Amino acid sequence: MSSLPRTAAPALAPIREAIRSGSAAQAQTILDTAERQAAEIRERGRSEAGQIRSRAEADGREAARAEAVLRSARARREAGRTVLAREEELREELRRQVLAEAARLRSDRRYPALLEALRDQARQLLGAGARTSEAPGGGITASLGSRSVDLSLPALGSAALERYAGEVRDLWQE
């Protein structure tokens, strides 16, 4: 995507700042929730890993060393799968929340100005003759010939999630 011409930036600055400030607070709330949930998952994972380790040690005393090693490996894999499954659930919940917040923009009083800014962006990307229409989920889609651009709220929300995927992934690594 190309950026807006420099002459458009001052006109869009109040809209961008309003959206940015509202989005920043929402994003911080989502990140705080994700961090808290990640900490809870890590603690449960550590607790579960401790329980699994204790069971594996008791089994090892009762069974041959090879059998104990095999069970321990299976337990670690299962614990890893459990943690990964919960992380995936949290990622999906984060995605749901981001898309819900994007959908709420449609009821924001600044939404008409946002639509106009997205129409301008689509025309800059595709050309002045681009046909624009409001996307069913909010935002804009546009086409010109065989080229098209999706500036719908769900697409923009998904793009934002992709942009911050590394930061979200880091939450699970702490």
C-alpha cells in the first residue's frame, strides 16, 4: 500500500489521532488481558509440569529406567501440547476481540470520516477511477479493472494482528 500524499496528512491528522488514541487504550486493555492470561497459563503449566514430573519420578522408581524415560517424554509432549493449545485459544480470543473492536468503529461518530479517508486511500492505491463500496463488515473495498484492494475493518484488524504477531508471541515466551 502506498501512503497518502503529504498534503492529505494535515487534514487526516485529527482523525488519525482520535482513532489512534481510542485504539491505543483498547489495544492496551487487550494486551493487559493477554499478559495476565499468559501469566496464568505459565503458572498452570509450571504447576502441571511439576505434577507430571513427580508422577514420572515415582513411576521411574517402580519401573525400568527405559520405561520411565519414555513416560517422561510423553508427559512433556502432552504438557507442551496443552500449553500450545491454550496459547492458540488465547490467540483466537485476541483475534475475536480485535475484530469486535474494529466492528464497533461503525457506531463511532467518526466513522463517516474514516470511510472517506479509506475511500481516498483506495483511490490513491488504484487510481481516481476506482469503484469503491462499503464492505459488509465496515470499511471499504475498491476495484479498478483486475486490481482490487480490501480496506474493510475486518481486513484492517487482521492486518494489525499480523503486524503485532511477534509481540503477541513474546507474551507466551516470558
